[in-house]
Amino acid sequence: MSEYGNLGVVVVAVDGSEESMNALRWALENLKLRSPTPDSTNAGSFIIFHVQSPPSIATGINPVPAFAAAIEAHQKRITDSILDHALGICSQFNTKVSTHVVIGDPKEKICETVQDLHADVLVMGSRAFGPIKRMFLGSVSNYCAHHAQCPVIIIKGKDVVNKGN
């Protein structure tokens, strides 16, 4: 972070869920990016980050090529839709953002990317799974809070207290 506490790189992980979009709104409303200095154009940036599932998860080990291509095309449409939604939210804040998409396991790819991009902070939503779902599905936000090489801000939903398993 800069000497004035303004942020250089803010990565906001989105997955299409309402919680991730709320985290994006929170980041845009509450985090201040570094302004460019007169001798530099090194202004801060918001990066909307999405991890797309690898096609092998949906297609199996040795898929028929046509089926694998169809799955890949479908996943790309989903990714494009998620990013369009996120960019629509950003347009309400008159903030310049960029997008970054990778394919793989969300937990690992988020942590790798914040390190590669030298992020000052990672912002993400939490689906607030109960203990049973969290045990079987894992928690991406919990993993990132423990493994990311930058501070992590986890935005919980308004009705988290009332959610069960």
C-alpha cells in the first residue's frame, strides 16, 4: 500500500453469486485507490477476477471432443455473463476496472493470482455455508484468508446470521 493508505491493486473475486457481487459493491464504495502522481501514471486499479472451472470437471477424463468443445463454449458464456454483470455494477461507480479470468481450482487460482498481480488486498464474498456444507464443499473464502499473500476482506451477506446449513 502507498504511504497515504490508498491502494494500488484491489482484486475482487466474483463467481456470479449475489454474495460476490455484494463484495464488489462494497469494495467500490469503501476502498480508495491510489491516485497517479504528477511524475507517474501509476494509478491504482480494481481487478475483477473470475476463476472458470476446467472443462474436465464437467466432461470427465476422456470426453468426446465435440462434447468438450460444447462444455467449454458454455463455460465461456457463463464467464462472460458474470463479467458483464460485474462491469454493470462498476459502471454505476464511474470507476475504471479491468478483468482477469483463469481456469482451475478457485482456491488455488485466487491465491496464485493475488500474488502474481502484487495485490494490496483481496475482496471476496462469503456464501456462509453451515458446518455440514463447509465440511463437504470447503470454503474458498476461508482457504484464501489463510493462504493469500495479501490482506483478505470477506464480505458476508446481510442475512448470514439467519442462514442454516
